[in-house]
Amino acid sequence: MLKTSASSVIPSQYLKNYFASLKSHHHHHCCQRRLLRTTTTTTTTTTTHTKPLTSSFLPQRHKKSWITTLLLVSSITTAIIYQNQQQQSNMSSTLVPSNPEDVMVIRDITPNVVTFSVPFLRFGCIPIGGRGTVVKLSSGSIAVFSPVALTASAKAKIASLGNDVRYLVATDIEHHIFLSEWKTAYPNAKLIGPEGLQEKRAKVTDDPRIGHEEFAVVFTKENKLTLKVDKDFDRDFEYEYVDGHANKELVFHYKPDRVLIEADLMFNLPAIEQYSKVPEKEKPKPGFLGNFMMGLQSTQGDAKGMKRFMWYVASKDRASFNESVKRIDAWGFDNIVPCHGETIVGGGKEVFEKVFEWHLTGKK
Ligand SMILES: [Fe+2]
């Protein structure tokens, strides 16, 4: 969610592949149409000229090309917007709410999991929300995922949980802006993140929020299957580094409460809770494009827009992405805490399997 670097995390090679995949998709439809046309020509030459035949054929052809065009346009729009978001403003101050204490919603999701939900706008107009997750481990220590602003209320909540913050997790290459603030407040905490993040932060020299702290645990494509965090952490969590995702997602399963914690792997818009403390007249109006974008990040109905987004845009290395999704699906979670949109309490596995159906079963 939170951008601090102008460098794109979607390599141009990836976008090239993406557009190539669209082209072959489109080509496939063209072939079908050509095939249909040939069939019709044969039919029309062997029968006497009939109006109904022509008119019943044309609308279907138009319908097909219309659907293809729509799919193409929506996919390209998404890709462009997704890439643009990687080149957003450098300064974290333009990305986070200026009054977090007034608008943050602190909520106990399960006995040991608390969420800090805040408003967050993408492109200055699309309300996708932000969310940090706090987990009290069986050992009594605390892990914080995708930390958001450390407000007085957030601090008080941490104190009520025993104050022993041991782990601060950047859940992907983007959700790291508040790490320094938390590390300063809880110096015993280890920083955990995906490969490339420390280097990305090191390049930022003009943002007072972004420090250059060392990461204690770094997930890489090579070490992801064998990397351990710590004894007490590993007792409670399963985790997967989704290196095939454009944003380098880290996904965690807190086994005692069956909670899946993720950042950009799966949105669940609209962001209702995250805007619940924002006065009605100050709530953003997303407009046509915003609503269109939000529709692509909804898990409702058949979630077709989301499936396309995951398949064509988010999965940069699809084979690896699919492997990751399968490993996550094998976990026994029932609840999902995303960073953007609504938290799912109960029935989370079903939603996950619907949204990632193509990755789990292999889209044809
Ligand atoms: Fe995000």
C-alpha cells in the first residue's frame, strides 16, 4: 500500500510478458472468429441467401469482439494503473492520514489478534484503507505485521498486551513505512521483510520516516523454504514468501487463532471499517475509474475481476506464484486479515479458494 520509492517493482520484462499474454489471448479469439467466418461462408454458399442467418450470426460476432475488447481494455487499464502506483510520490507524508489517532479503529479479531485499521487513499482518490495486525504469541511476546502509525491508543493497546514487541514485519516491499517509528519505540524487536526492502529503504534519504535499520530476517527466493525466524515465532506461525507476486508478499498463518495475515496478496474492497471513523462528508468519492478499480478488488460474487487481476497482473512469476498459493491453501486458516478492505472472520478459506481458483486448479 505505502509507496516510498519511485522505482517500479514490476520489471518491464514482466509487463511485456503480460501484454504478450493478452495478445495471444486476443489472437485466440480472432482465430475463433476466422473459423466462424469460414463456416458461415460455406453455409451461405450452399444455401440460398437468407437474412436471418446473417443477422443471427453478426450479433454473436459483435458480442464476442465486444467482450474481448472490454477484457483487453480493463486489463490494460489495470496494468497501467498498477504500474503507475509504483511510481507514486516519494514522500510517505503524502500517503498516510495526518490525524491517525482520530480515525484509527482498534479491534480484537480473535483472542490473540488485534487490528489497527486506518484510511488510506491510492492515487489520492481510491479509498483502499490500511491495516496493521498485532499478534500476541503463545510465549507472550508480540509480533506486528504491516505496522501503521503508532498512535497513543495503539501504544496503550500494545502495553495492555504486555509490551514485549519482538517482531516487526514488513509484509511486502511496500508496507514498511512505519517500521522505524516502531523500532525506535520497541528497540528489542527484530525487523523481518522480503529481499530488496533494506536496499530500497537505504536509497531513501529525504524522508524522516524511513530509517536505515538492519533487517534481522530477510526472505529470499532461495532461502524461503528453509528460513527460520525464531523458536517462539515458528511455534505459532506458518509463513510463505510469495516471491512470484509483483510486490514480494510475505504471508503468515497464526495457527492458534487460525488467522491468515497478508498485505497485497488479496484485497477485499470496499474498505468499510477503515473509513468508519471518517466523517461522512469527508469520505472520498472514488468516481467512475475509482469504482471500476475497486470492483476489480472485490471478493464478492464470482470475483472475476479479481481473478483476472491476480492472474494477469499480480503474478509476475506465475509458476512460483501458483506454488505459493497452493502452500498457503494447505494451511488450516479460517480468518483473513488483509491490509486493504474488510477483514474476514470465519469462512476465509472458502473466499481464498474462490479468488485463487485459477492458481489452485490451473487455468486453461
Ligand atoms: Fe498495499
